[in-house]
Amino acid sequence: MRSIAMINQKGGVGKTTSAVNISAALAATGQSVCLIDLDPQAHATLHVGASAEQDALSIYDVLVRKASLADACQQLNEHFWVVPSHLDLAAAEVELAGEVGRELILRDRLVEVAGRFDYIIIDCPPSLGILTLNALAAVDEVFLPLQPHFLALHGLSKLLETIDLVSRRLNPKLRLSGVMFCMYDSATRLATEVSRDVDAFFEQARGQQSPWSQTHVFQTRIRRNIRLAEAPSFGQSIFDYSPKSHGAEDYQQFVRELLGGG
Ligand code: ADP
Ligand code: MG
């Protein structure tokens, strides 16, 4: 099983869009996928059209009320499950403040379902708080979505420092395994320059002792595509909403690269 957290403490970089559409593309190849929505805004939950009904268990119940992760999984199609989020999750940080080992709750819950899935994908909130720490302690891999913006690398050192700390104190397996560009506009010089800087940064880190010494900078860029922005309000992945769009093409190609075929 591979477990991957989509992390960037900046909002609006493409974490949720990528978590949902990568999960959907993997499920379409027959891999069994569980998408965990760890953001109180519940955008991934809405994007996949999962119910946010009062009586459905959410990741809030798993973290705070110690419900089992298996009970909170909702099946979306043959190979695709989601653990929904809930607005209540916004209070989890405060509610868990006094609890010993509060960073390790998700890790312990994941053990229960580890054998059931080929992929666990976690959509994280735009912060490095207790929810993101739970994801970092639970997974083996981090994917970092970036917008090719001149501030793209701003905040990267804080993120790397957090990954490094978690890998030393809580989760020795943790690696920054992938960096991906979202909302990429290949026609701009800025995009080309930022992606060159990112390539150079991870190239010089090779061979050093760090969780980013083997980071793969994905060659598949996710282009800016309006269909990707429209799909969430229909509760559909890009493959259901607009299967012939650039967005569908790019996430499909991305998953091919992820699976090692392209
Ligand atoms: P995050 O989860 O990092 O906050 P989102 O995935 O929610 O980022 O993306 C932020 C906004 O940009 C959303 O409205 C989303 O629909 C839109 N978006 C994401 N990726 C693309 C893209 N490749 N092209 C156009 N719009 C996109
Ligand atoms: Mg998001």
C-alpha cells in the first residue's frame, strides 16, 4: 500500500483538485483507493459528491470520538472510497489540545484499514497544525503541489523543516516523494523559470541525508483548465464531468507517470 498526503500550507495551490482527481484516476485503473478529507472546509468531500449528512461518520469522529476509520469510509464506486470531512473538524485542534499523543491518532487508525487499499490519499488543510501533523505521522509519502508563481518557493523551507522534524521524531519512513505543478501555463516565462529553479533545488539535494533527497519532480504539468474549477460544484471528478478536457488528460497522464509508465 502507498499512503500519500497532499501538503502545502498555502491555500489555492491545487491540493484538493489533485487529491480528488488523482484518486479517481487511480481507481479507474482498478487500484483500490481511499481518499481521506482532512480539511475542515470539506472541499474534497463535496468534490466527490459524498454525503455530509448529520448521521454519516466523518474524519472528525475518527480523530476526536475514536470512531473506526473503516466505519467512516463511504464507497463511491467499485474501487473508490472516501472518508468525509465535516465543519466540526475545525474545532479538533482545540479539542485535542490536552491529549497525549494527539499527533498519532490517524496513524493508529490507518493500521486498521491498511490491508484493504492499494492507495490512501490524504487531502490536507492549508496549515501545518495538528491535522497536517496527523497526516505526516501517518503516511509514507508527501506530494507537494505548487503553482508556478514567483512566491511558489516561499514557505518551502518551513514545510521542509516540518517534514524533517516529523521524520526524525514521529515517522522515520516519511519522504517528500513528489512535487507537482498545478495551474501551469507553459506560455509564460515565469512558469519556465520557477520550474527550472525547483528542478535545480531538488537536484542539488540528491545524495544528501534528508527526506527530500529522492524527490521526483513530476514532468506532467497540470495546465490551467476551467473544467477543473467547474467540476467540484457538480460533485464529480474531472473524468465524470469532462472526460475530454485538458484537465482530464493531464491528471490521466500524471497518474501514468505516478504508476511508472510515462
Ligand atoms: P487547495 O486545496 O490547495 O486550496 P484547490 O485544489 O482547491 O487548492 O484549488 C484552488 C482553486 O483553483 C479551486 O477553485 C480549484 O477549482 C481551482 N483549480 C485547481 N486546479 C486548477 C487548474 N489546473 N486549472 C484551473 N483551476 C484550478
Ligand atoms: Mg483544499
